[in-house]
Amino acid sequence: MNGDLTPVRAGFIPLIDAAALIVAADRGFAAEEGLRLELVREVSWANVRDRLMLGQFDAAHMLAPLAIAATLGSDNAKVEMTAPLALGLNGNAVVVSAALHAQIAAVATGDPTDPAVSGAALAQVIAARRKQDREPLVLGMVFPFSSHNYQLRLWMAAAGIDPDRDVRLVVLPPPYMADALAKGQLDAFCVGAPWASVAVSEGTGRILHFGVDLVARCPEKVLAFRSDWAAANLRTMQRLVRACTRAAAWCAVPEHRGELARLLASPQRLGVAPETIAQILESRLVVAPDGSTRAHGGFFILDGCAALRPDPRHALWLYAQMVRWRQVEHSAAAAQAAAKVYRPDMFDAALTVHDGVVQDGVGAFSEPAFQADDLDAYLSAVGAAPIA
Amino acid sequence: MRILVVDHNAERAAVVRQALVDVGGYLVEVAPKAGDLLALLRTAQPDVLIVDLDLPDRDTIEQLRVATRERPRPIVMFVDQSDNSMMHAAIDAGVSAYVVDGLSASRVRPVLDVAIARFKAFESLRRELDETRSQLSERKVIDRAKGILMRAKGITEEEAYDRLRRTAMNEQKKVVEIAQSIVTAAGMLG
């Protein structure tokens, strides 16, 4: 039986939004699709990128902006990427040190979960520090091409803070964040679940914002493939998209949360206490060392087509952030290439092929099948003249 | 040329360092992990960075691609445009290299060659150890299965092994797999 399965290797970073991929591998969804899905836990996004580019991985759990940057060649090498599936939305949080939290709370006027309120307070703290001639605040994020970077910048820019001049933004791997905060090397950071909760449970920081406070539907990770690999292995790619989609639906069932938390907690997967993961799945997070909690249904969205179907507007929004923060030069061609990384058509094709009813999206009773991606071929097949 | 080797394996780092000193007389510093990599880079000012892929710190280095006031020459990942296999070899060996922008490939290649060779040698050493360990545990399982057979059938050790081997051949399995199923079955029945 095992001999008949198609092997697929995928890299992932220990984060809650790797759940669909992990569940696909560990709960049999991939095997049902005829895949032997081997997951490789990685320690850095750079490793994930390089191994996917070099073909050591067939697929990867990847930061959406990194997939876009690779496609545009604004990262290392220029390698075209394809994302037929989004691995959920949201899941980040902004964590601040106890000291910075106290300073913000002292000057904040209004609802502290309102980023306009906290941002204005942060601007005052920064101004006061400058007056005292103190070093700028240091804020951590996980990768230059990451929604974490753009969320922090969005928050600060809206309050009139220049993220390149008024603070220092540094990249740190998530497992180091809590420690750096405790040692005073960091004043705040933006990180994906469950690492904010880990920092809170260790007593080193408190959650100031859920990512959803800053961006209601923030694009995060995608299931990324090299475009040439996806073209050459279309069926396998579609199977993996289906397996992950089914796995995500399984994750969304409230009765499965206990098992899901245990599964993700295992040392080969996230390696984080199941209780920490459970609070994220319940959308109620401990936000401070005193145990106080905050609930928000949109903290992390994994289930449903609206979260999984890649929305090219998300790719374009990420591209726009790259342009805004001078990571890429804007051009019409680049914008188009960025939007094309997100492939809702491939998502649709993968799911409808499975249903076996409307492979072409229409399902006309007579041949030929409709070809949305090649109108001319379709037109000539039905005897109409294509564009001259 | 100044080289900084960031490796969580102190033993391997020492070997790489020695090899680099021997080969090119380079100035080599070693860091076990780069918790505060940015501060380390500020003091060490390396031209080449050799980084262990098992460390999450690579992402921090990725940030240094942008030139800043304090670092006018950005650090970029070393990619030899003329030779893609080098990148493969490096990643396979578990190592990556970053260089200050503008450093010529011909100067960096020998450094990376040495690092790849040493990382590889370490990897095969580790694999050998793993193999020896698993061979040892295989032998233990086979010995236990032989014991069980000898007691159950009243046969000699040689005969017991012969039965294991023949069954394995007939079922196209490894001897250790047959032995394991005997040990498991005996555990359940006993």
C-alpha cells in the first residue's frame, strides 16, 4: 500500500498556521489523497526558502510575502512561486515588555486595544525617550518579508512614527523573542502564534495587540510551490491542496480541538505545551502574566474557503507594503507578477477536479470542455475564429 | 579576510576554524550561537560568515541585506552565479555562507569549500555513529528472538538463527523485522 503513495516533502516552521499541513500528514488526509507527505521541521525561513528553491522540498509552509519576494527576485535568487492555498489568516500578536507596557498605559487615553490609542501613546513614549537622549526602542519581527514587519510599520506610521528612524526594527527567530525581551535587548515584538503566548506564559511580556486589531484579515502563510514544479506535478499539487483543505476543515470542528492541540504540541511539530495551543484554538488568550485573558473570534482564522482560497488582493496588498517600505521598486509588471503568485484558479481546480462534476467550472453537456485559461483553444474547438 | 563561523556544534566549529587557518591563514572567529548576532557582527566585522543551518539565526542575517549607516556594505548571501551546484552542496552539508557585498566569488569559494568539506565529514561521522547504534539495537532484538525460539522449540542458537533467516527470506523481510515480531508476539502472549 505504502509503495503506491506519491512521496511529497514539505518544509514547515513551528507555528499554528502550519496546522493544515501537519494534520494532513498526521491524520491521514494526505494518505487518503495518495500522498506520502513527509514534513520537515525547519528553524529559519531562509532554510525553507533555499530548500524549496533547490528542490529539496516540493512544497512549503511559507510567509506569503517571501513567496512574492522570491518571485520578483527581490530576495535572493529569482524563482517563481505558486500559492494555490492560503494557510489561514491572522494569528500574530504584538507583545511588549512590562516596562514599555507601563509607559504606554501611563499616557494612553482610551481603549488600549485600539491601535490608534496605543500608537499615539507609543509616539509619546518615543518622544520622551528622545528628549532624555536615550537609545531608540528596539522592536523585533520574524523576517524582512513578513506581515509582522508590515503590521508593526502600519501601526507606527499611523501614529506618525517613522519605523526606520524613530525605532530600531530587528529580525529575531520567534523562539529567541521572549528571552531577548527578558534581557532588555527588545522592547516589543510581533510574532505568530503560539510564540506570543509562550512569552506571556514565561512571564516576560504581555500582549498589547492581537494582529486582528491592526489588520482585520491579514494574509499570512501560504502553501508554496516552485511554479515549474507545480506545472510538472499538477496532480500531486492538487492532491496536496485537497488534503490540506480537508485537514483545515477537520481542525475547524470544535470537538477536535483537544486532539489538535495534542497533535500540534508534539516535539516533532510545534514542541509547545498543549495548554498554550489550546487557548489559541479557543480564541481566548492569556494576555498578561497575572492571567487576565482576552477573546477575539478573529484572532486566527483557519477554516472556510474565505480563509483558504488565495485572494490576489492579499498578494497585491503585501506587494504594496513592500513598495511602501522600499523593499521593491514599483512597476506594473512587478505588481502583476506579485498578484499572480496567489492562484485562486488552482485552488478551485484542485477542489472541483475532486468533485469530478464541473472540472471546467461550467459543466456543459457536450464536448469540448471549456478552457478558461485558453480561450482561443476553446473557441477554435467549437469552430469559432480566435482573435486574428 | 576575516571569517566568522557561527555554529552550535563547538567541536565542528573548532575543526572548521583550524582548517581555514591551515588553508588560507584567514582570521577566524567562532561563535556558538548568535543570540545577539547584530552586536556580534558589529564587533567582529567579518567579510565572510559561515552559518550552521540548524541555527534559526539565518533570518536575522537576511535583514542585513540592506545597507545602513552603521553597515555601509551590506551582507549578502553567497551565491556563485557560475555554479549552482555549490549552493546544493552547501545546503546538503548543512551550511550557508554570507559575504560582504562586493567580495569576489573566487576569494570566497575556497573558504566555502573548506567549510562544506568539514561539515560533510562531521555529518558522515554522525551517520556512522547512528548506524552503529541501530546495528547494536538490531542485534539485541535478534538475540532476544533467538532466545525465545530456543526456549519454545528446544533448539540450538544456530538453529534458531537459521529459522529466523529462512522466514525472513520467505517473507522478503529483514531478519530484524521477523525477530521484532517474535519479540512483540512473545510479549503479548507471555
